[in-house]
Amino acid sequence: MDPRFKVSNREALMGIGLAVLNFLWWYAFAYGLGGKPVKEYQYIWGLPAWFFYSCVAGFVVFSILVYVMVKVFFKDVPFEEDTCQETKGEEK
Amino acid sequence: MNWEVLLPLIGFLILMFLAGIFTARQVTEGPGFLKDYFLGGRHLGGFVLALTMVATYGSASSFIGGPGIAYNLGLGWVLLSMAQLVTGYFTLAVLGKKFAIVARKIDAVTLIDFLKARYENKWVVIFAAASISIFLFSSTAAQWVGGGRLIESFTGVSYPTALIIFSFSVLVYVVAGGFRAVVITDTLMGIVMFIGTLIILAGTIVAGGGVPHIISTLSAENPNLITPFGADKSLTPLYVSSFWLLVGVGVVGLPQITVRAMSYRNSKAMHQAMIIGTFVVGFIMLGMHLTGVFARVVIPGIEVGDKVMPLLALKVLPGWLAGIVLAAPLAAVMSTVNSILLIVSSSIVKDVYINYIKPDASEKSVKRLSFSVTTIIGVLVFLVALHPPDLLIWLNLFSFGGLEAAFIWPVVLGLYWKKGNAAGAAGSIVGGVVSYILLDQLAPNLWGMHTVVLPVVISLAAYIVLSLLFQKNTENELSRQNIM
């Protein structure tokens, strides 16, 4: 098998893993904190805590996690061996 | 007519027009017309790749329909919309480098090129081309109506006139410039969408007297507005979660998105696009839907959800700034239809005509055919949009689900599961599409989940069972040549 596919397979699994984590984070905060009666809600920056953690913090945290995943774990691999020249030709 | 609002809008249209003309010149002069016209010659850098994916994905419903629903249902709908954060990284990570490498090896320009090489079966190609044409046509029509309505509401001209303005501005740069022009304009539109979101969110928070004041006003009106369950308690956790499939991970099956996963320059571009794309899509979805909820305090009592954002922009922003913000949904619509138009014409010209009708067509006749097919489809959509069915979001979401049910497994398992074969793929496409249409008509949202969930499961079962049943000739061309 093309050795580049090993890299690709591992990265695809990491993408799925991150999506699962993302879902759990989103679900747990939203329905864990948000399922309580409204009177017991706490507020952060004026937003209900469930919404702040699930949506606002979730957005920030997973943007950072994507950055970390890509920078630390994703490998650069060359895509073209034989079509390089053709691509250069088209650039002009 | 409000000229202060209109001028930035007209300026925006002219800018798109110029970008289209400029890139068109490059395309017609360069060699390799097909790859260039339909794929931009695999040149996309990270920033452009990210923005073109966001712009293609984000449509009228992200800027007009979605915030309108959030206005009525409250924070629960913002929670639902955040399922879309994964689209920023999931598609690129899962299709990943393997898709890009394989696409290069087999010289694939469209999703169907890939399916054809992978499954070597006429029926898979025909079913795939048919689903793409049907679903994307209805989705384009829905978007087209949205575009016409937007221009109608900003300018006050009649709907048919608005539709002509819209069609003309889209067609000029799509027909002339192909994928490359679409990508350039998409990038500009993505930037407009991002800035528009920032401005209107800030303007609404200020006009509403700050976030704490807005939230307490909402809570006083109806406490359910600030729960995850929606104003009328209609948003169950299961229902909301099922949108992770429809507008989240399922996007991996949309042809207009997958084609972008074969168009980037190198792995650096892909890495960069994941980072930028996640941030931009998250920001736009959170910002626009939250703005929709906050709008309830600033401009209460609006009955028609689609009118919330235009009225809000005019209320909280100075005229010229409202013009820029209102260019955002127009940008979203245009950047969605232009990509779809290109996909439909590519599946007709490349996947059907060149594959099966005239394989030895000359470059010149292919070029002429591509231009005219793109134009004809554009005109057809215009005619449908002139007397539209009054179901914008439904049509749009319908095509989403249908395409996802058809393509997720043939693409993903075709890439990663060696035993998958033509029988599985054909069964998966047909099973997914047919069950989606039947369920949508007979038992929508069965068992409290969005209708898309079951067809995707059925399509997975069909793929696996049929692939395993017909295992005789799995040794296909790709594995023989050691490509996969």
C-alpha cells in the first residue's frame, strides 16, 4: 500500500475522534446545565452558563483543538510525483 | 428605494462581476480546459480553500432563514446551528489526503469521476449523475428564489426584475470563468460574510443594551427562550442531535463540497484550510444565529422569520453599513448557486456526454458545450424560480439530505473499505434516495429524529450487505494498478 495512505488513514480517524469529542462537549454542557429549571441558571458574560460553555466556549476550544491536531499530528505529504510539470505549465 | 443601502450592494455586484471577467481570461487562455474550468487546475491554497468551502456551504438559510427561526425559538436553535462547527474540519480530515492523492492518480475532476474509477460500473455513474442533477437542481432553484427575494426586498423592484438581475450577475461569471472564477468570488464573498456577521452582531448587542439586559428581557418574556429546548419546547435533545448528521458530519457526502477536497494544491493548504474553515464557519453560525435571538429584544413582534435580518440591519446600523451587511446573504446565496451550477453542468458534460456519448469530443466542442450547458441550466432554474414553490428551506434541506443519503457511503467506504463494490454503491445510492423521498412524504421525522437519519442507516446497510453478497470480482482496476 502507498505509505501516504497510512498517514491519511490515521488522520481520518483523528478527525472522527475530534468530531465525537466535539459532540460530547456540546451535548453534555447543553443538556447537563441547560436541563435545570431556568431559575437555577447561572450566567457568564450575560449568557446562560449552558449556552456559554456549549456554544461559545465549545467554538473556541474546538478551534484551538483543530489547530493543535493539525500542527502537531498531521503530516505533510507530497501529492504529486508525475503531474508537477503540468501544473507549473498551467500557472503561466 | 434607499440609495445609501443600495450603493454598497451595487458596488459589491460590480466587484464580483469584474473578478469573474478577470479570471475568465486566464481560464480560456490556459491549456487543460476541463480540469481548469471545473476544478481550477488543483491550485487552491489554504485560505481560499477554507473560504470557498464555507461560502459554498453557508447559504441563504445561514443568514436569513436560520436567524429568523432563532428569533422565534431562542437559544435552542443557536445550539442546533452549532452542529455545523464540525463541517470546518471533518470533511477535509476524513476524505483527507487519500482522496486528494487518488483523485490525482486517476485524474478525477468530479465526484463522479472518482466513483466511475472506483466502481467501474455504468449504473453507479448513471444513478449518481441522476441524483446530483435532481437534488442540486431543486436546491439551486430554492437558492435562486432566495436571491431574487433578497434583491426584491432591498431595492423595491418587482420579483421578476430582481430575479433577472440576480441570474445575470451569477451567470456571467460562472459561465465565463468556471471553477476558478467561482473560487475567487467565493473567497471575496466569504470575507464579506465574516465581516457582515461581526458588524451586525456588535450592532445588535449595542442596540439591545448589552448581553445581560437582552437575556433578562428574553427570560422575562418567555423563560423557554433561553433554554436549549426552544420557545415552544419542540426541540428535543434527540431531534437537535440528529442535525449533527444533516448539517454536520453528513456534509462529507455533498458533491459541491467533496469536489473541493480534490482541488487543493498540497497538504499544507489542506491543514491551513481546516484551521481557518473551522474558525470562520463557527464564527458565522454562532454570530448570525445569536444575532437572530437578540433581535427579538431590539425589534419585537415580527411575524415572518425571513424579514428579521433585513429589518434588523436597517434598524441598528447606518444605511451604508447595512448595505454591506445585507451583501452578506446575497454573497452566501450567490456563492452557493455558482458552485452548484458548475457541479450540475460538469456532471452532464463530463460524466455523461464525454463518458458515454462522445468520448473523442474535441477540446473546442467540449468548451462550447460546457458554456452552453451551464447557460441552459441557469435559464431553466430562472424559469422555475419565476413561479417558485413556497418552500425555500424545505427544498434546500431536502436536497441536502437526499445527496447525503446517496453519497456518504459510496465515497467514504469506497475510499477506505477494500471490499466495497459496484453492487454496494448502486444499492446504497438507490436505497438512500428512495427511502429518503418515501420517508419524507410518509413519515417525516420518524421517532423524533430528522428524516435524514434512517436513510443514511439504510444506505449503509445496503452498501455493506450488497458488497459482501457480490464479492466475486473485488479485484478492480484501481487495486490491480496499486492505486488504492
